[in-house]
Amino acid sequence: MDSGNLAWLITASALVLLMTPGVAFFYGGLVKAKSVVSMMMMSFGAMGLISVLWILYGFNMSAVPDTWSFAGNPFSDFGLASAGSDDLVGALFGATFAIITVALISGAIADRAKFGAWMIFAGVFATLVYFPVAAWVWGGGWIYNLGTSFGFSTEVIDYAGGTAVHINAGAAALALALVLGKRIGFQKGIQKPHNVPLVLLGASLLWFGWFGFNAGAEGLGALGTEDTVVGLIVINTLGATAAAILGWLVVEKLKDGKATSVGAGSGAVAGLVAITPACANLTPGWALVLGVVAGVVCALAVELKWKLGFDDSLDVVGIHLVGGLIGTIYLGFFAIDTGLFLGGGSEQLILQVVAAAGVLVYSFVVAYIIGFVINKTIGFRIKNEDEIAGVDTVVHGEEGYLLDERV
């Protein structure tokens, strides 16, 4: 890498790392006041654990020697002892993706999870799911070479993680929500966000960091200096997100009579999720359309938990799974040159659907098994009386807000 690429990749890595505290603030504001510490600690716990695992063996697992390998050899360069400078900077960037993928899952089990059980799940999930899936999508694995395997003239498009990050996290979130079951008193309106400004702060940090998330790979020189698409990536990251805010707010206004600030923040995240796989392969106009579609559909999808009866506390399924599916499959229709409606045939659409379905099924099944085993052994969920008393004081011995004037 030249000095410019190197500087940008380090900057982009810092931006993406900041997204995980953004998730912590976003999720923390959405829960009740006596769960905010627990909610934020699950993100910070992921930052600590997944960073260590990625350095020890995760980076080694994220690239495969041949198309049909499950993952790379975790002991090929244990602890990155022999990695060169460029590899180490690339490992830094990849680590931030692994961290936020795991942190996103935590929103589905707010208010009722043991921290120790969550940390065990996070480590096992990263090892068995995220590290291999990253290899499948970006490290030369079966998704990376799916078009060649089918004899197609194109390959799966997932520039920054529609499958590896969002569908992966969303499917795992659904699995954990089913394993842990419903919160006490689960019903529509069970709780309101305790701190709306915190939610908007988190959404803002996410949007800020997402420019590193989507455009960061340019620092790796993956597309070559003569064919850079960074301008397209950043304008699409702005446009799709903005359009999704408007789409979500329109749905809220029509459905409930009011457009809310939490809806604006949620719409922004939905747009960011949807544009993630597509940021380098849509014209700006089609990116705006994608944003509107994601905002509208995700605003409706978050209602599914009430109809289907699964307690996805903070709508990880409705935003990340659904938004990731929308962004990934949308490319099959509107990807530049290869989309069904833009000069290509059905090949791109077939590839996008197969890749999305493969990651969804694998992540859901393995996450469910991991969560089930933890729940049946050490227990994943806190006691009912502790849930009522407040998970923060029971699990962490802390309170988010000390309101006693004597303190």
C-alpha cells in the first residue's frame, strides 16, 4: 500500500471501530433506564473479546486456500507473529467488522441476558460463524467464487457486508430471541426508549463511522488505483441513508399519526444496512430508491415480532436481517451492468439470493445451537425477579443514572 492508502485504511478502521460505541449508545437509549449499563456492556464486551480472538486466530480463518474450504487454518500464523505491516493494517480493518457484527446481535436479547453467557456466545459465534463466513464472502470461499462455480459471467456482490455482517447478525439475533424467550409482560408498548437523545447520538456515530465501513476497503487497493469508485460509495452512503429516514418517517406518520425521532434514527440505520452491500454497484438514483424501499419495508417489518410472537427487543431482525436482505437482493435487479433491469440477465439475482440464503440459514442454525447449549448448561437468561429489579444492578452492580442529590 502507498502512504495515502495506508493512512486512509487506518482512519477508516478507527471510524468503523467507533461504530460499536455507536451501537452501544443507540441500543442503550432504546432500553429502560435500569438496563442501559447491561446493554452497553454487551457491545464493549464484544470489542474486548472479538479483538483478541481476531488477532490470535480469526484473521487467519478469514481467508481460505480453495473455494470449498470451511475456513482458513487458525494456527497458520497464530497471534499474527509473522505478519507484515500491510497484513497487520488489513487485520486491523477486518477486526472492526468482526466486532460490530457480534455487537449488533445483542439488541435482540436486551433486558434479560447474563453477561457471562453473552460473552461465551460471542466468542463461539465469532469462531464458528463470523470468521468462516468472512472467508466465504471476501476471503476466496464459496460465496466469493459462486459465479464461477455456476459458470456465470458475474460474481456475488457484497462490497461491505450485507451478508457477512447484517444478514449474519440478524439471523443470529432471531435465533437468540427464540432461545431466550419473551421478556416479562411482552406486548406492544412494553417499554419506551428511556433516553431518546442517546438513541440519536448512537445513530449519528453509526452514520459517521459508516463512511469508513463502506469506503474503507479502498485503502486495501482492492479495486485498483485506476478504477476507484470511492466517490460513488460515499455519495450512495449519504443518499440511501437520507432517503431511508424519509421512508420510515412517512410510514410512521401514516400509521401512527406522528413522525418520531427514534423513527428517524432507526430509518437511518435501515438505510445504512441496505446500502452496505450495494454501495459500489448502484448509480446514485437507484441508491436513493433503495433507501426509500429499506426505510418503508423495515418500518413495517419491525411490527412482525408482535404478530409472530418472537421478542426481538430492539428490532435487530426487522432492521438488520430485513435491511440486509433488501440491499443484497436489490443488486440482482439494479446493479450497474449486471442487474436484471440494467443490462444483465438473471445471473446476478440468482447469485445474490443463494448467497443471502446460505448465510441466513447457516448463521441461524449455528447461533441457535450455541445459544441452546449455553441456556441448558450455565443458563443464558437472568431470573425473572432480577429482570424486574433491573439487570444493571444484578449483573454489573452499577446504575446508569444516580439521581440521589447526595451523591
